[in-house]
Amino acid sequence: MSPKQQRGKETARRLLAAALEVHEHKGPEGFTVQAVIATSGISLGSLYHHFGSFDGLAAALYGRCMADLLDTLIASLERTRTARTGVHAVVVAYLRFAEEQPAKARFIHASAYAGFLPAHTTAIAAAKAPRIERLLSWLRPHVQAGRVVDLPDPLTEMLLIGPVAETARRWLAGDPAIDLRHASRALPERIWQSLRGPRA
């Protein structure tokens, strides 16, 4: 990598870090291009050069945060062998990610209501696809063996990730009724029972 490429990579990294910091401390309302430029000390021209627009920066940040989350889930899943322990591992890893990296988790969940996602759906889906495929490919032999219920992939994903994502979202929003430690004990087995196949 040339010195120019290294500088460009570092500039993009600083912009992404500043964007996450701004979102975490100022919220969605304060998440503006002016705030990110002020925090990063990088010019508007450089931001546009690297990301095309502020929405492009936000989409890149979402992609980075989502990749970190999925990599965490995959690492936990691939250390297990049985379908049950795999499901348990994914649930616990998701909740731990929310607790240990709340800024990233909060940006992921807030982005569901943001305007930048639709314009970048194709690029974001392409970035997520290999990681989602690794998760689902781990499950497929268990589905074929009857240890995990045979459903279309999106429905399997909803049963596995949906409940835990909503739990994390409410905790991140400050819901006092949500205790992540309790959820980590209570949810894994219940989610497993929803995915358990006839031969498990």
C-alpha cells in the first residue's frame, strides 16, 4: 500500500470513528455532517471524496458496525458443535455485544429508522451476505439432520435474531425493565426451543 493509500485509509477510519462518536454523544438529531467534520477535524471535501455524501458515510458506518456484530456472532457460533449450544452462543454473543459495544449496537438499531439505508440497500446487503451465509451454512447440516426446524432462511434468522435484537434495542433505549444479564440466562433455551427440530 502506497503512502497516499495509507493516508486515505486513515482519513476514512477517522471519519467513521468521529461519526460513531457524534451519534453516541449527540444522538440521531445531532448526527450531522457539520458535527462529524468538527469532531474529526477533516474537511467536507475529504468526507465527500471518501464516501460520496454524508449518507454514504452513515451507510459505511452501519456496514462496519454490522460487520463487527456479525463477526462476533460467527466467532461464538463456530466454537460450538451442537445445534443447541450454537443457538445459545449466538444469543449470548448478541447481548454481550450490545453491553460491551453499545455505541455500535445503538447505531445499528437507530439506523433502522434512518433515511440513508434505502439508497444504500444493495451495497449493505452485499456486505452482509457472506457473513449471514456463514451463520446459515453452520445451521444447514443441523436442519438437514432434523435437529433444527426446516424453515426459509429469513424465518430462521427471525427466530434466532429477532427476539434478541428487540431485547437489545429496548435495553439500548433505556428500558428499565430489561436486564441483559437476566436475558442472557432466560432467552437462549427459549429461542432454542423455537428452532428445535423433530430429531433434536
